[in-house]
Amino acid sequence: MCRAFFWLDQIFKIGYNNNMKLEINEILQWTGAVFIIAGHSLNAVGPAAYPWNILAFFLGTILFMAWTIRVANKPQLMVNVVALGIGASGLVKAFG
């Protein structure tokens, strides 16, 4: 597991048994999926949805990244880190 994100994993694990850990993983993935789908839906709306589409993708990616840290999925973590970098640059451009 990436040590830079160790603290995040510990926050999500404190005081939970294995069943709760699995439930949190499911919640992170499904909530992330909802935000990613919202981002795609906003993309379909067109320029009128800018910058809310970027924000939806950014939030979904954060949730998926929390899940990848919890399950130590390194390839998906790399995808999320790159996506967050791209999303952050879009948000900086949009909101100044």
C-alpha cells in the first residue's frame, strides 16, 4: 500500500469489523460510480454543464481512489491519481 495514503486507509478502518469494511468498500464504489455517471450525463448536456461535469468526475475519482487504497489495487490507484491531476487542472481553470 502506498504510504502516502496510509492515514486515509486508517480513517476508514478504525473500529469496524470485516463485514463493515466490506460495506464501506461497497459504499465507496457505488457512490463513486454515481458521481462518474453524473459526470458523463453532464458531459452529454454540453457546455452548459461546465464546470459541474469536471467536479462530478473529480468527486467520483476521489471515492474510487479511497476504495483502491483500502483494497491495495495499485493499477487502479495509478489511474485515479492521473485522473485527479487532470481533474484538478480542469477545476483550477474553471474556478480560477
